[in-house]
Amino acid sequence: MDITELLQCFACTLDHNTAVRTNAETHLKNASKVPGFLGACLDIIAADEVPENIKLSASLYFKNKISYGWCGDARQSSNELLDSHVDPDEKPVVKDMLIKTMVSVSKTSPRCVRVLKSALTVIISEDYPSKKWDNLLPSSLELLSNEDITVTYVGLLCLAEIFRTYRWKNNDERQGLEELILNYFPALLNYGANVLFQDGKYMNNEQIGELVKLIVKIYKFVSYHDLPFTLQRPESFTPWACFFVNIVQQPLPQEILTISDIEARSKNPWVKCKKWALANLYRLFQRYASTSLTRKFQYDEFRQMYCEQFLTQFLQVIFEQIEEWGTGQLWLSDECLYYILNFVEQCVVQKATWKLVGPHYNVILQHVIFPLLKPSTETLETFENDPQEYINRNMDFWDVGYSPDLAALALLTTCVTKRGKTTLQPTSEFMVTTLQNAIGDYNNITLDNALQIESCLRIFSSIIDRLITKDSPFVNEMEKFILTFVFPFFKSQYGFLQSRVCDICSKLGSMNFKDPVIISTIYEGVMNCLNNSDNSLPVELMAALALQTFISDNQFNQELSRHVVPTMQKLLSLSNDFESDVISGVMQDFVEQFAEQLQPFGVELMNTLVQQFLKLAIDLHEASNIDPDSFTNADNIPDESEKQMAALGILSTTISILLSFENSPEILKNLEQSFYPAAEFILKNDIEDFYRECCEFVENSTFLLRDITPISWKILELIGECNRKADSMVSYYLSDFMLALNNIMIYGKDELKKNEFYTKIIFEIYQNAVVSEDNSLDDLKVVFDLSQEFVLALDDNLLQHYRERILQDAVKAILTQKRELKINVVFGVTAINVVISNLITAPLITLQYLKQQGCLELFFQTWITDYIPNYKRCYDIKLSVLALLKIILNLQSNVYSVLNLENLVPQLGTTVTQLASKLPTALRQLANQRKEFSSSGLEGDAKWDEDFLDVGDDDDDGDEGDLTEKYLELIKNRSDSLDFVDGYDGKETFDDLEEDPLTGSILDTVDVYKVFKESIISLQHVDGDRYQGIMAHLTPADQELFMGIMNA
């Protein structure tokens, strides 16, 4: 490998000239396939004379090659430069050189070390657990003895990555870890506490801070998922816990406190040491030393030791930290505050520690929670300059990282929920007193007072659900409270107060207001906030959510009905400005509520929504093509989850619009036309996240039209193109595509029979799906649903080679699973149904194939004896009746002899009669399901939720562990309606065969009784002897059933 040429290539990848860069990347691609390439990269990185930017370029390329190519199952990269495996012969050389290179550049090029660390993580995670890097541990320990802390840092990095490999394993899976802890943790602790930390002696040295941070994180790695038995012992726990407490208590030096940029200050390694020390102590408490219903580990001796010998003293440290922070004597990073508040919250839940926290509740509320919920200067700037970020951070949309204000809210709500008898009264009194003092003249409120009001209202917004429950002692005072302290701020000069009022209104939907003025006030205030052009995005968004809450209220709805179109236009505008599914949900409810008024604007509305969707989808598609390994820092990878949720919300709204035009076929066709660009973009660009919504749209449009329009056929063509791609995921998402395919086969079967082009598309989808090596029985169930519907749709127009392949796959699956057909009922019935479908359309060919494959006896035994007596679904009953009638009517007498089915003939009449007689009951049950679908089970579910939420509420003497008995008692009382309480033995029943009341079947239009009568009458005329033979085997009861069917 020519190092000089390679060095020149890396230099040229940084050139501003595109042609030069492209040429260099081509040379790198070719060079990367030559053995020795990775070693050459490390030589370049380690060379003193190479410029820093070229070293960094080589480090990034090396890191990406390792990330993609080290493991045997290397990922496919969108960057073709990285699509190659690391030569196994080169791996030992790379491992040996990598650590040496990191050591050599640790002092001069720390940025390269940070990049190479990612490669180190990949290699260690792959090779260390599989014992392919035996000298890693001794090499790492040897580096720790070096006096140069930059060298020591590399050694600790290696150790951290070694112990990271144990992070997600239970103790039983990592028994070798215990020996490592016994051998090395005492020395590691001594090195961290007595050499590096020394009671804060070197806290002005960032490099030493990095070393201490790594030691604290090593402890985190081994204790995060499970707690090693060695670390549970007092002689091990106590010195480590003291080390963490010393780090927490040690004041930060002025060099750190004078860093003006708070974000930069928080990233200081010594500040992070405090963060991870607190995180470790919190994790030990929350996961291993607490009682809860969800507790996975029961380490009683450790729990007793932690709570009795450590927790009380540490809680005192926590309170001291909080007190000093509250008085301004101590600065704490957001992360430290977050873990401190989490720790206190965990104490609230536990019976023993609540007694320690309870007396301090008022102080915590007034001097910790209240100030944390006051908007900071940065928050106010965000409100004005980045409203979307303000919404996400301050309107409870999501929990962002280590947010102390959100941790404060979590602490507050836990106190009020778990210890309401003690906390609800003082919280309410504090809110009222503070609001009275802060408000004064509503028209002349200072900014400082407005911030206090915002904090109080945010507290109210967070606990409102507890204040307005039917058994709340405060519920009768709520109307007066909101009229006095909330509604006046609809017209506040401060936008953040307007948005908070709307936020509160969005949580008042369950209140039954006695004063009719309240709803009018809410309507007027909400609509003013929504439509005032001077308002900012947070105000408008929260107004939209408040509107959604009251949209079904008769009084509110009546007022709103006069302004439907402009309100919808405003919501569309908001949806365009705010990338979230929140507004989509509001629009969806709005469309459903005012479908009639919006009908004249349906197509325009659909066009607008599709354009908004395409804007988001294009951004998402472009983001998906970004190679994440091109980023040196994972934090820089863009998070597109909000855009994705917003796009999904828009697609859901398009379906709601579609459903509102049920009785307008021409408009439905126009809506299909409007939606097509969205479907085209999704399917042409393989955007898997939207497959289901795309197919749901087709499912609903085809159902409403009872027809397959040219647009739906074009979408089928797009699905076919998508399916033919080498890396197609259509098979993987077949259950989603079945939503569309099912209706295409139901309502488009006439076209399918005469159009082989469309038929081939569906068969290819089936073909690709059935051959997948990863198919589970659940996956095969979906595949066989497709094949049986395909067979029934095409009837005798099904091409012979299609039928042969479909039968071959089904019979192979039946034979493979023959011992499990009674256990895996859902799979078994579905696979058998494929054969039954073929019996209906080609009975002789099907039976001959079964005979040829040695499956005939198994098939009839399973079908006639095991399955038919247990059928409950309309579909199964209809399908089998039709197949039995085909066998009775269409087979010549000699066929039974040739196939050795003579013993079957006497059973046929009885079987088909008894089965057909079950159809009316099944049809009634399905009709009731369809009728009651929207409301079935809701009352029971609501009662269940209510009962569960009441368990342990306001139990000031209680403990999460005390909930266990109440929970089990609740389960016991509900056991009559919850089958799973008795346990699940893995055996399915015929109740597991669901019949979706909202999904059509290809047999829905088949009048089985009519076919039954026509078949029997035909048999009488064509083959009287067989008819008489069948009738002769009917019992009197069966004859009565038979005549009932014939006379129906």
C-alpha cells in the first residue's frame, strides 16, 4: 500500500473542487479493497507531520470502514465506498495498531481519538465477548500504570468499552464479570479516589476529570441493567458510594463556575462526573433498593443495606444541595438537578422514605418546583424566536433530555398522585396565594409577576386531573378558580400566559360545568387566540388543542359550526407551520365533526393535505439517505421523528376526509385522484413507514365505491413495481398491503379474471412473500390469506401453474406442521383454507395433488374431524360448505374409489348439513359485531382503568409494594372477564380466529343457502343414487336441519 498516494487521496477529499473530490473518493474506494488499507490509514493518523484535518479525514474514513465492515453481518451502506468487509487476516493487525495509534495521537490530536473511539467500540463489542481479543484487558491495564495521563486515558477508554459489553446482561449471563470486579475494581476505585480525585485537588484539570468520568461510567456499565453480586456486598458498595457522594459534594472550582456559556460549563468533565455519580446512586436506589410492582430484581439484603445504612444520610446531602441551589450559593447543571429531583421523586413513592421527604414538601414546592417552572430568559427568547422548540419544551409535548423543569413536574405530580392527602391542600393554597399576590391589576402585570403566574398555572395544569375528579374535595371550587385566575389571561399581553390558559382548557373536557357562561368564555377565548394574527405559534397551537377538547360539546359545537371553513383553513395553515401529528389529530376530529359543512371543500382540502404531506415526505426521504456514519458525533444526526409523526397524522386526516364522502361517489373518485401523488411518492421511494396508511386509503376508497377505479389499479401497479425491487420490503409489510389487496380482489375480481397483467402482480407479491426464510407461522398466515383470496377471486380462470405453486406451498406447510395443527389453530385453519379454496374452484385437481403428496388422509382428518365441528367464523363456515358441496356434486363416483375416499361419502351429507345450520348464528354474531364495534367494551375498559387508577391513590401511609396485593385482588375480581388470568398454555383455540367486522370478505356476497339448495336439487336430477345415499345417512335430527335449509 502506497502511503504517499493514500495520503494525497485523503487530502484531495477535502478539496473544494468537486471533480478532485470525486476522483479522490474513487481512488479511496479502490484502495480500500487492498489488504493493508486500514493499517495504512492508522499510519497516516499516527504520523506527526500529517496535518490535523487530513488525520481527521482518515480517522473518519477508518471509523466508517470499521463500523460497516468489521462484523460478519456488515450493514449495507448508502455510500458505496463502505460496502466491503474487513479482511479477517487484517483484523489482528488493526487491533494491535489501533490502540497504539490512539496513544500516539492522544496528546496532539484528541479529536482523532474521539472519532477512533467509535471504531474501538465496534471492535471490542464484537471481538471481546467472543474471546477474539485476549490481550486487550492486560494491554489496557498496562496503560493505566503510565504516568502520562493522555496514555492513561486511552487505557481507561479500553476498560470502559470492555465493561460496556456487560451492560445489558443479567448476572446469570455474565458470571465472568464477578471475577473481573473482584480482581480490578478495588484498584480502579483506589486509582479514581486517591490518585485522581484526591478530594477535589485536581478539579481544575479537565484531563483528570475525563479519567474520573470514565471510572464512574465503568461502574454505571456494570450496574445499569443488573447489579453484580460482588457490588452488593457492604465492603464493596460502601467505598464506591462514598466516592460518588464525595464527587457530588465537592464544590466546583471558580475556573469552571466562571465559564459564562452554561452549555459549555455543563459539558465540563468534572460537571459530568457529578452527573454520573448522581445517576449511579439514583439507579441503585430506583432499580435495586425500591419496592414496586414492576421490580425485576429482588436483592433484599442490598435493599435493606442501602435504605438503612446509606439512604438517610445521602438524602440529607441531597437536601443540602437543593437548599444551597435555592439560595444561589450552589450552581447545579440541569443534569444534576434532574437526577436529584428523580431521586426525591423515588423517595416519595417509598413508604419509609416518604416519612423523610414529607415534612419538607412545602419547602420543595415553594423553593424548588415553583422557581424551576418559572420561564427563564432563554425560555422567553425561545418563545419569540423558536416557537416550535418552546412548544416541545414547555407545553408537555415530550420529555427532552435532562430537563429539570420536567423533572420538577414529575416530582409534583407524583406527590399529588401518591400522597394527595398530604400534598394537594398545601399545593392548592400555595397556588391561590401566589396568584392573588402576583395578579393585582390584570391590565398592568409586570413581567416578573407574569412569570410567577405562569409557574402557578403550569402547576395547576399538571395536577388538574386530581383536582377535578368526582371525589376531589376541590372539584366544587374549580369553576370559581378558573373564572378568577385562568380565563382572564385569554387576553393577557404575555403570549406565554395565553398559551398556558389554552393548555389548561384542553384538560377541562371531563368537567361538567354548572355555569353556562364558562363554555361561552372558553369558545370566545380559544377562537380569539386561534385567529388573532398578532399571536404566536404556541398560542395558536394550544388554542387548537383546546378547540379539539370541546369540539363535541353541544354548546361549543353550535358556536363553532358558524365558522367551520375559516377554522379549517386556519388549522391547515397551522399544520403547515408546525411539524407534528398534534394538529393532524385536531383536523381529523374537526373533519369528522363537521363533515357535512366541509364537503364542498373536500377536494381542495385533500389537495392541501397531500401537498403538506409531500413536503414532509420529501424531507424525510432526503434525511433517510444521509449516512449516519458521516457524522463524527451521534448527537449531530438529525431527529426526524416529529416530521414522521406529522406526516402520519396528515395521512390519517386524508382518510377521515375520504370517509366523510361515503354517499358521493364522484367526489370519492376526485379524492382518490388528489391522493395519488402521495401514494406514488410513498411506493416509488419505498417509504415503509407510510405503507399502511397508503393501503388504508385504498382500502377505504375501494370499499366506499365498491369498485376499483383506474387510480386504484395504478396504485396496484406501483405496489408491483415496489415488489420487484431487489431490496423490496413488500413481503415484510404484507399485512399492511393486504388492506388494499383484499379489496382489490373483492371488488376487482372481474377485471382480474380477464387481465393477466394485474393477476401477475398479485401472484408475484405472493411468490416473494412465501419464499422468505424468516417467515413465522404468523407471517405464513398472512401469506395464505392472500393466496386463498387470490384463488377464490380468479375461480376457474386461475392459471394452472399458479394453482400448482399455491397448492404446493400450502401442502408443504401443512405436512411440516402436521403435529401442531391442533395447537396452532390460526395457522392450521388458514393453511387448510388454501386447499379448501382450491377444492371450490378445481376439486379433482386439488384432491389428486393431495393424494400425490401423501396429504389426503391428513387433510380430511384435520378438516372434517378437527376443524369443521369447531368453526365459528362466517368465512370458515361458508368456505367449507361451498367446498363440501363441490365434492358432493362435481366428483364422479369412481373418483372416490380411486382416491380411497369411499368412507368419506357417508359423512358428507351430515357434515355439510350440520355446518350450514351454524351459519345463521355466525351471521348474527358478525352483524352484532359490526353494529356494536364502535362502542363494544368501552364501558368495561373505562371502569377497569378507573378502578386501576384508584388503587393506592392518596395513600399517605402506602408504598408501591403495598399495591401488589390490591392489584392481585383486582385481577381476581376481574378474572371472569380476563381469560389470561388463568395463564396461557400456548395452545390456540378457535376464538383466536378473528373475523374483522370492518373488513369485507370475498364470500360476503355468496348466498350459501341458495348454493346449497341449487346443488342438492341438481344432485337429485343428475345422480339420484348418490343423493339417496347421502340422505340415508342423515339422522332424524339432521334431516330436520336439512329440510330447514332447503325450505329457507
